Amino acid sequence: MAATISTHFSFTPRRLRQTVLSSSRSEAVRFPSTGTRRRRRGRTLVSPKFDADSSFLARVSGDGGGAVDASTHQSASSNIEEKDGSNSSVGDGYVALFVRMLGLDQDPLDREQAVVALWKYSLGGKKQIDAIMQFQGCINLTVNLLTSDSTSACEAAAGLLRSISSVNIYRESVAGAGAMEEITGLLSRPSLTPEVKEQCLCTLWNLAVDENFRLKIANSEVLPLIIKSLDDEDIKVKEAAGGVLSTLALSESNHEIMVEYGVIPKLAKALLKPDAEGSKIIRKEAKSTLLELAKNDYYRILIIEEGVVPVPIVGAHAYKSYRPSLHSWPSLPDGTEIEKTSKGPSRFGASELLLGLNVNGENLNVEEVRMNAIVGRTHQQFLARIGAIEVEEERQSQPENSSGGRLTLLPCVDGVARLILILGLEDESAITRSAESIADASINEYMRISFKEAGAIKHLVKLLEWDNDAIKIASTHALERLSLSNGVCQIIEAEGALRPLINTLKQKEISDTLLDKTLDLLTRILDPTKEMRSKFYDGPVNGSKGTSESVSRSDAANGFTGVSSEDSISTTNSRVQMLDSAVISRLFEILKTSSLTLQRKAASILEFASITSNVDTVDPADIKSGLDAVFQLNVLEDTESDVEGEQPEQYALEVEEAGLTISAASRLLTKLLDSDHFCKSVDSSHFTDLLRKVLKSKIPVHCKDWVAACLVKLSSLSGFSKYFENPINVEVTLYETIPRLIEQLKASFSPEAQEVAAVELNRIISEGVVDSTRAVASGGGIFPLVNLLEEGTERASEAALSILYNLSMDSENHPAIIAAGAVPALRRIVLAQRPQWTRALQLLRTLPV
């Protein structure tokens, strides 16, 4: 170490001690780390005279801060040097001595006092850090002290590394000396003081500024320790951990591993803490990290599930158009009025005030979601009236980028209310972003009900009539996501969404995106199975009352007026009238010329129209051409497609989409065959030929069920003679029934379901259906049948054994039966003399074993 010190510092501690003792032999020197008098072995150690104020004024990245270049503090240190130049020069002169005292051959207490002195000295700014860094090996010796048993030494060493790493040019030297590895080991200690944790985390915070070190930190063992520090009792440790995570989140490649370690729930918990319990700094860092993670669609869902809603920042100027309704009778956010018990509203709005004060009272039985909607609306409207919304975000943002696509995070109660408030503004860009955010946030039933109770439905339905495609697309998408809840879907229809949607559908000059979203929502509203599903999913569960019933009873008890049953019936009848011949013709036009997705949605809407007999007014030629376009897809004809060989995943997706579209069209044709008017004009043989080709195609088995049903219905109209076997029934058995039963044997985990499939498959083969055994073998049914011999029920095992015996009559199936492991299973059946052991013995004699 002596070789690393300049020649003008060539003195020894003994000479220094003699000089100090000669000037003041009786006075002990105060050491900066403790401020107390310390003597050891009859000698007194000296430290440079540091200005106490400079240590705090120029403290690098202090009070929860991190990643700050110490060059910003150069002015502060220069002012201190001008105030007392002699003291500064004396401090600079002793740097070499303290660096030498860090040596491994020095006494541990000397090393501890030296690193404490250097740490305090480094707080002066970049000039002091430069003075320390001119001695090679200083960082290595400091990193070595991180393994010390002394808490004071560890804290000082981590603090010195924190100061040095705050300077950009020294950051690589700190990382290269193994600081991250030693800090990882230090943070792994079970009993570590908060002060040491804070310095270690702030050092990592500074290192994370460099993207290379950022990736290294995220993919090391220290990341779980950083996330665990968010639960520390010391607020400074939490702030430092939040700062490290916010910096790590700047690299998108770190997001996956951060989410895997569970960072989202912890940050959301820190963000949702009240002001009295949390720290402003940790909330800021948590929000910064979550906003970076929210750029990913999947991670945004995880954030919303924790009760945090992303809300667009539209600029404080956009809220100037907000006009609150004054002296109006109190109502719930969704527009439900409250029964008037007085002659008139109070002149000063006291009725509204008393309603808000008594929302938690016993006299008003309001559900939690409605209560949150009232509280959130009151809070956000108050902020809008006083002009306090987004003031803080405006201060933090650049003037030229006040609202461009940025987001903020709010608790669910305030976030839902803020989004509804933005829907009522005049700024079209703000309205569009709010509707898009509502669509993104409608991830579960709770969020959809929250938006419904907050009054989003009424606003979004009104936006469907705006002369702005962007607003129409966003509002339609939001309503479609909200309509996933059956109860909310009924409210959307009751609010009158059907008419503007149909008017949009009639327009031929609209974008494909708007057409797609419109068909999405219409399909959901006019879903023929919706009423049937509501009986199963909205009815009583385990003897309890359904949600909708309990809500309606509480509404009636408290004087809330909503949509009556008569209004619901009239709405249902009116939608039948809206689907006139022009709408149906437009849907068949979409069926002929659009993509697979649009064709499937159009077919679903036409299915509802066919139930109402409105299709009778359409020209049968249009119906035929529309169905032909679906049943003659190119995907079905390209049996040796290049896409299948080069891009099998893309081909599988195309075949899956085609299968769903064909299934919807087959279901539509099946419903149309119930109409006498259509049956008289339809060419059944033409559609029979098309559907037979579809049945033999490569579309998924679950998409062939309606194709088979439609073929059976067409064959009944054709009138096959009872003396001849119907070829359609045979094809349905070979290409739909047998593959479906084999799929049930493979995928089902229920022994009862496997038994039913095996028994049915045995019946088909026993009846001697042509090529049935070949269809079972080519469809991969041998392996699941062999598994049933020992794992299935007694009846399933007997049916499987019978099927395998019939398959063994064809010698081409012998290798597959043996490869499936049938021989050992059959031998065990014979040796155990199970009821079917004779059939098992016959099968063994048939196989070449």
C-alpha cells in the first residue's frame, strides 16, 4: 500500500503522533464517527478537521435519494473550501494516511476508524471523492470491509461505496471490485441494522443507473433481498428498496423476473397506504415502478387485480369544461334516483350533504360497491371544482408533454370515479383515452360492477352517437368488455345501446376496426344462449339469494328506482323490430366479403334474427351466397398447403378460426331449416355436398358438432329410403362421432366420462359400421383404450378389451397395440382371473407374442 501513496505523503503514523502530541499532549481528539474521546494503547488518533455543515449539505444521494452525480455538489464544496481553505487542505493531506490505514495488515479498529473518516470526507462532493479515488486499491479495501463483523465498519464501507458510485466515471470501478456480490452477502445476514441496509441499497441504486449493472442486479440473488426490504420496519430502508426497483424497472428485460418474485403486490400495498401510514418517497417510487410494468398488457391486469387502476393524465386544462350540477336532487352515480321524502330540495344543497354523511348509516342499506362509487364520485368532483386534479403531475411533467399518452395510478375507488369524470368532459382525446382505460380495467366481475355502479354505462352509450370514429371505437370496446357480465349486459341493452349500434352497422363506409367492435357488442347483446345462461349463473347458489335479486330488494327497500321488468320486456321486443331487412341484408353482405372473424360474428347475429323469423324477408339467393362463402373457404381446400409445412402454428390458428366460423354458419343453417319459406327455396343437396366436404376436413373435432347436426337435418329433408343405409350417417359417425369419443377418452379426467365414451365406441364397432375400426386406429384410439384396461372402471375395461379385440382382427393394428403396452396388461388380467380374462387370453393369442 505504501507504493500507492504520493511522495509528499511519505510519513509514518509514529511521526504524525509525535507532532500531534507535541502541540497538545493532554487533549484528546474527537473522532468524526462517534464524536467522543477515544484512546487506545496510550496513543491518540487524529482526524482531519471536517466542516460539519459541509457533510450534510453536500451529502450524496441522501434522505432516500440515489443515483445522483456528485459533480452537482461541486459548488457546495468549493464554497466550504473558500470559507476555510486551511481546514480543507489539512483534510486533503490526511486522505493518504486513512487510505493506508485501510490495509489488511492494520488493526481492525484502525481500519474501522479510517473508513468512517473517509466516508464522512466523501460527503463533501466530487472533489473529495476524486481525492480518494487517486489512490489505487482503495475500493478493493473498502469492499473487503463489507465482510467485517463490526456494524460501524460495514455501514461506513457501504456509505463510502455509495458516495463513490454516485459519480458516473467511478461506477464501473465499484462494480468491478465485487461490491454487488459482497452487498448480496451482507444483506443476507439475519441481523443487520437498518443503517447498513440503507447504505447497501443506495449503493445498488447508484449502480443500477448503468443498464449493464441493472441487468446484473436483476438476475442475481440480491433481487429477492431488495423486494423483501419493502417489508422492513425502517422507512429509509423501504425508500431505498423502492428506488432500486424503480431504476431496475427502466429496463423492460427485467420486468419478467421482477414480477415472478412478487414485486407487484408489495408495491401496490405500499402505494395504497394512507398518507399518515406511508412515505411520500416510497409511494412515488412504487408508482414509477408499476407504471413501467403496466406497459405490458398482462402485468397491467396483475396491477389492477391488486386494486390499482391506471388512469390517463389528460391535463388540468381539460377539467375546466367540467360543470357540476347544482341544486339537483341526490342520486346514485349510476343515475338511480332516491325517493323524495321532503317537499323540495334544500336551497343550499343540504340534502345532498346529509346523504353523503349518512351513506354509512343504518338507515341506508347500500352495498360496498355502491358506497365506493358515492365516495369516489364525491372526492373527484370536489377536486375538479377546486381545480386540484393533476396539479402534481403537471408540475413533474415537461410543459410540452403535459398529457401525451401518460398514465397515473389511483386506488380503485378514486380511479373508477376519475375515469367516469373524464367521460363527461369536452376534450375528445381525453374521452377516448378514458374509454380505452375502462376497457383495459374491466378484467373481472368486481371491476365491471364497479364501473356500472359508478355510472359508466350511461356515458358510454351516449358516446356511441358521437361523430368521431375514435370515440365510437373506444366506447364500443369498453361496453363490449363490460358486457362480459350478464347483468351489466342487460343494463347496456336497457340504456338503449342497440339502436346506435345498428345505425353504425348500416353504414357501409366505416373502418374495419369500428365494424369489428360493433359486431362484438351486438353479438354479446343478441346472444341466443344468454337467457339460458342467466338461469344457471344468476340463480340461487346453495340456497342463497342471487346477487341481482338481493340488489333489487335492497333498492326497493331504500327507495331506489331502476329499470323495471316491463321496460326490460319492451326493450327485448324492440330489438326484434330493429333487425329489419336492411340490417339482415347488411349482415349477409358481411358474411360474403369479410374476414373469418367478422363472418363468425355476423353469423351469430343472423342466428338470433332467424329465431325471430325476420330472415323470411331476405332474398334466398343472398342467403345461399353468404353461406357458400363460408363453407367454401380456401383453408379447407389447401390440403397440402405450404403454410402447413413452413408455419404449422399459423396454419393451426387459421384452421381453428375457420372451424369456429363454419360452426357458427352451420348453426345458422340449422335454424334456418326450421322456416318453411326457406326450406321450399333451399337446395338441400347443394349444402349437403358442401358440408360433407367440411366434415372430412381438418377443422377441430369440437367444431364439427353443428356440421354433423346440420347434415343430419338436411338428410331428413332429402328423404332417404329406409331400405338403404344413409351415407351421411356413416360419415357423421366416422368423422365426427368416433373422433369426438376418442378425444373424450384422451382428455377427460372423469372415469365416468371415459366409461361412457368407451361403451359408445364399442357399440358403434359392434354394429359393424364400415371402416369404424380403421377410424379408431387412425384417430389414435389404441393408446387410451389400452390405458383403460387397468385404470378404467370395470365396465370401461370390458368395453376397451372388446374394441381392442375387434381391432386385432386387422394385422396392421398389431404393432400399435403391442407398442401401447397391451401385452403386460393382458397377462395381468389373465393371471388375476378377472371376469374378462377369457377375452384377454383370446386377444393375447391373436397378437404375435
